[in-house]
Amino acid sequence: MLGHFSLRHSKYRHIFGQPYKRDLCYECIQIAKNAFDSSYCSVNSKFIAVILSSGGGGSFLVLPKDHFNFLTSSYEIIIGGVMILQCKDACPKPSHLQGTGRIGVRCPRVVGHSGPVLDITWSPFNENVIASGSEDNSVRIWHIPDEGIPYIIKKNGDDEERVQELNEPIAVLKGHTRRVTMVVWHPTVNNVLASSSYDMSIIIWNVLEGLILSQITCHTLPIFCMAFNNDGSLLATTSKDKKLRVIDPRTSDVKAEGVCHYGLKGARVTFAGKFNKVITTGFSKLSERQFAIWNPDNLQQPDKMEIVDSGTGILFPFYDGDRNILYLAGKGDGNIRYYELIDKSPYCYFLSQFKSSSPQQGLTTIPTRCLDIQKCEIFRFYRLYSQGYLEPLSMIVPRKYDQIQTDLYPLTYAGIPSLEAAQWFEGTNKPPVLKSITEDAIEEYRTRAKTMFAVSTPANGTNALLEDKSNKNRIENMTKDQLIIAYRLQQQEIEKLKKELSIKDNEIKKLKEKC
């Protein structure tokens, strides 16, 4: 008798990666060459920041970003060793990104650190604010104006030079005695930042007042990685002593600890918020790359441990909490694997992988609210190559683009704080504020469609757009994107009318039954 074969159903089984075309990428970026295993870049809906290689101090570059792949004009900016390019306005324009392409040596930059910059991250609540950690033992907070970094006159002997540089931070946080290796913003509380250092400590900062809220000193060896849970009430860390710790960031109490991976190379950690699980990546005793899923209340034994391969680069975990998908990307690898997580055994299922022949030096992701839902994009990476090439990579669910796929986009992180620092430090916890990006997209389509063409319907019910010859010509001359938007709007209106008709039918049936 033949065995019964069953295939597990998943709407994400056929996810594929689609790199952007070369003319929509960034080239010739002078990427930092330090040996620390950082992502080297950070992204939000306005800017892309990249740590630069520079002598005599640290700096980073910032590149302009598109919103739903529509821009007007843009320019380059660099701050404290990070390059920043910002768009001036947000009028709809096809996804031909101005500011992409070749990035010159003379670009706007942030140059305030006296040592190399090791990590950067944008604030989740203010997209003009970025934090940076450096080998000069300090954390600095920078504000990038909407109009971009202003020009300054720089003197070089008798010569004067007009450059775009920012060297004045809005805050300098000093409390570490050795280089700062990682900075992480709190996910729900405004103006709270965590920083880790080679002095084996983690400091929780009130950025607005420049004060230390708490200092975690339970580690005996350098810290590799740290991550907050969904509401920021717990902090998970991995360190060189091979231990995973779950800590209360307000009291510094260690809630649980245990050995996570026995390999010597750095382990990474993140939270799977909806399932209350901790995910780690690291190496086995035989130097095999592996990932594990843990219960944060008991770190003595993992719920699941799985070997990935025998690669040598550190695995970075990226968790999509809206769709419960775990992405694993290795430094020096060209591929990205993805798994779907569930809340019971076996806890995860392998979906597929994106393959590329170009190894990535660093990578980061963009918030879900900035995705292009027109093409069913559910995740987007920004891959940084050692040759100075920055490439966006869209993860797409293959579906027909005839309407907005609402089942792919549940309520997502809104980028609005739930608490202030004083409330959180007193013991209050609140979940993140969520929003619907599909409703925002529908409203955006309506606004854009009204600016593209006007449809007038006279009292007799005939469509003036179809009767007027000049309007017919306008439809014939519309671009593909404009026609798609018009079609989607029409589909949304039809669905709305169908629902209203169904409600009316039910009311009529009830009235007939009463009669």
C-alpha cells in the first residue's frame, strides 16, 4: 500500500527575492573596513545610512529613500561618518530614484566622532533622528533636518571649501569606558536607548535628558548582541561566554540564562514577539551554523535546535512579526533562507531561499509600513557588498496584482510611542501601537487617481469620461501604472457596492419574513 503524502499549506511557500535594477541601486560607497560584525547600515522611510571608511575619526553616509517607490527630488548627506541622502518632497513620481547610482567621495556626511563608527540605528518614532556608537567610547544622537544637511564653509589653509557636513550632535552620551559596539532603540518607549560596550556593560539611556536609567553589569565577557522583546519589558543578550541571558532592563535582574551555542564565533539573538520565544543563531562545537528557538522562562534546553550548514560567516536573524517568518542571512553569503514559525512543535518549517553569487558584507531591513503593497512585497532587505554596492532586495509573494491583498498585511507597527521614559521606568508596559497599511494605501490610490484624471457622472447616469472624445484619448495615453491604479480603485468600489447590496438583500428578506 502506497504511503500517504501530505503537503503543508502556507500562503508564503512560494516567496521569492527580487533585487532592484542596477540603476535603482547605489555604487562606489566607501564602506568601513573594521572587523566588527555590524550591519554597517540602517534604513527607514526617509533615509539610508551607511558607515563610511574614514581617517582621523568616524563618519557615516545617508542616502535618500523613496516612499512606496514614489519620489520627486533627492540629494546626498553624510553625518558623523554616515552618508545621508534625503528626498525634498513626496509628490508622486515613478520609481526612478534620483540620488541612486554612483555616490561620489564628496558627499554629505556626519563627522562628529573622534573614532571609527561601529553601529548606527534610526529612531523608530522620529525618522530624522539617528544614534551612533563609536570606538571613542561615546554614543551620539544626531538630527537630520528635512531640508538636508546645511552647507558650511570649511577652511583648508588659505583655501575655503563649501561642503555638506554635520558635526554637532543633539546629544552626547558618555558612560562607557571602552568602545561602544551596539545601539538599540526601545520598541515602544520614546527616547529610550540601549548601548553595549567592550567594558562588558549595557546602559539604558534617557536620550532626551541624557541620563542613565539603569546599567546592566552581569556579563563577564564582551557582549555580541542584544534585543528587546515586543513591549520592551525584557532584554535578551548573547556574549563571548556562550550564554544567552534574558534580563529585566529596568532592574538589571537576570530572569533566565543558559548556554545557547557552543561555537567560538559570535551568536546573535532576536525575539519572536507573538509567540514569546527567543531566537538565536550561532555555531556548534563542530563549527556548523545553527539556529535555536527558546522559551525565555527556561533557557536550559531549546525548544528546537536546527543545523543550517557548514558556512563560516555569522548568521544574522531577521524576524517578520507580522507574518511570523524568520530570515537567516550570513555575512559573506550570497543566499538568504526563510522559515515560517508556529507556536507548537516542530516550531518552524523551511520555506525556501534566495540565492545570489554576490556575498553580502552587511544588511538591514525597512519597516513594514514602508513596503510596496502594489507588488505584494512583504519584506525588504538592503544588502551591502564589500565593493561599495548597496542593493535593495524585495521579498514578494507571487499573486495577481488586480487588488490589494489584505490577508498579507495584518496590523503592523505604526512608529508611534506607547509610553514616555518616566512611565516605563516606573514599571508600566504597553504593547506597540499598530496601524493598517492597506487602508492607508487605498486612500493614497484614491488621492493619486483624482489628480491623474477626473471622472464626472451626469444626472442621466451615463459616464461622461467614456462619451467625451478628449477623455477617451486621455485614457489611451495613460501609463500602465495609472491604469493599474484606476483599475484597483474600480475593484475596490465594486467590492464595496457588493457588500452594500448584500446588506440590502438581507434587510429585504427579513422584511418579507415579517410580512
